[in-house]
Amino acid sequence: MEEYNIFSDKIFNFEDRLVRFAGECIFFTRNLNKSFENEYYKNQLIRSSGSSSLNFGEAQGTITNKDFIFKLKLVVKELKESRNSLKILNYIKEGNEIIRNLLLIEIEELIAIASKMIINKQ
């Protein structure tokens, strides 16, 4: 049986990709086993993935390039935090392995895009 790739629908709008990523992180965490450590990384992943999307929304409302770059750096920081939470969950083999791997691939792409946006604005 072929697994459905949650990221197979190509989205080219960065904000929409961040929103989808945050939503998929929520869906992923809903199926984690109940334990203290899982709750900790679940909550951390939900906060940091959502924060990256929210910070990008704020970046779009900035007036200066300096403010825009600052907000984008926050986006990258939160994405890296999300990546770390996912890597820990991956290390302890928690949650659906296929979804975990897809989230890890997507987060690398999102970090690369945001980082390139920063470079282009500097």
C-alpha cells in the first residue's frame, strides 16, 4: 500500500508552507504516546512551529528591511527549534516514522528558504 505524502501538493507561497507545516506538526503530535517526555516535546514542537508562521506574518508587516530581517531571523530560530524537537522524537522513535521523516525534510527546506530570504534582503 502506498503511503500518502502530506507534502506532495506543491505550495509555492512561503507563508502557506509555514502554516501547513505548523498544522502537520499538530496532526503528528496528536498520535504520540502519552508520557511526560512526549508531552514536553509535543508542546515544544507545537509552539515553535506555530511561532515560525506567526513571526513570518509579522515580518510581512514590517516597514524597514532591518525589521524584516530581524523577524525572518526569528522564523529561522523557531524552525531550528522545531527541527531539534523532531530530531529528538526521531531519535527515540516516537510517532509515525514516515510522517516524522517528511516533517524533517520539509523543515530543512523551510530553513533554507528563510535563510535565502535573509541573504537576499541584506
